[in-house]
Amino acid sequence: MFEKKTAKKIVAAILGCAFALNISTVAFAADGDSIKKDRYEAESAQLKGIDIKAVTNAAASGGKKVGWINVPDKDTLTFKINAPAAGEYLIEEGYDNGMGDARQSVSVNGKKYSVQLPSTGSWDEYAVSDGVRVTLNEGVNVVVISAKTGFAELDYIDVSAAPAE
Ligand SMILES: [Ca+2]
């Protein structure tokens, strides 16, 4: 018998899946070509460290961001991102930074990159970082973002195929 309780459970399971999946958006390059971006919310990443925590903010993508990314190499966010094919991709950070210019480390399958996060003027004012050009394997890749200098907060990362150099 199909009870209301069971139906609720199924709905909860479907919603659970929807939130676990990343959301794709489409942007347009200067030449009019469309660029598919896969968004991974920071608050859905695995958070580890000392100060780091997700905080609610209405202006953030998904209504939340991750703040208190303070302690160098200790406060980390781990994302599992899926690439349709091996190759070069851009990782952009959606972030806010109410203090001085900051820098975070971006490790992709163990290879280290760095992202600059200039001040956005105040907290809850968001900007998008320059894309960090990284190499991804086909399938699942492990991306670890960690504090280096400053105190920028992370809203999301967008991943897209890198343009030809
Ligand atoms: Ca977010």
C-alpha cells in the first residue's frame, strides 16, 4: 500500500538528490559563443578545519556561503567535481571579501594552484575571481581549496572548459 509516509520519504529522497547535484548555468563569451559552467556551492563541499563554517546569507548563491576560512592550510573545502573529458578547465570562485586582498590555494588532484581574491569592498558584496586554469581528469576530480592569506569567504565555484590558448 502506498502510504502518505512513503510518498513523503520519496519526495525527500528526490529533493536530497537535487541538492546534491551541481547546477549548470550558461554564460556568453565576447564572441557570442555559449560557455557551460557547472556550479558547485561552497556550502555543499566537505568542510574541515578550525574556524571554517557555512553561514546563511540571502545574497549568496543558494542562500549560503562558507566563511571563517582563516587558518592557512588548515581551513579547507573539498569538492568532488565531474569533468566530461580530460583537459584544461577554468575554476572561478564566487566570493566576498570585506578585508584586504586575499589568496587561497586550489589543489586539483594534488597539484597546487593559487587564486587571488581582491577585496570586494565589504562583506556580502560578491565578485567572481579570475579563472584558474587547471587540468582535470575525465570523471571525478578532487579539488581542495584552503586558506592562504587574508579572509575571503567562498560562495561557490564555477567550472567550465578553458578557452584555447
Ligand atoms: Ca553558496
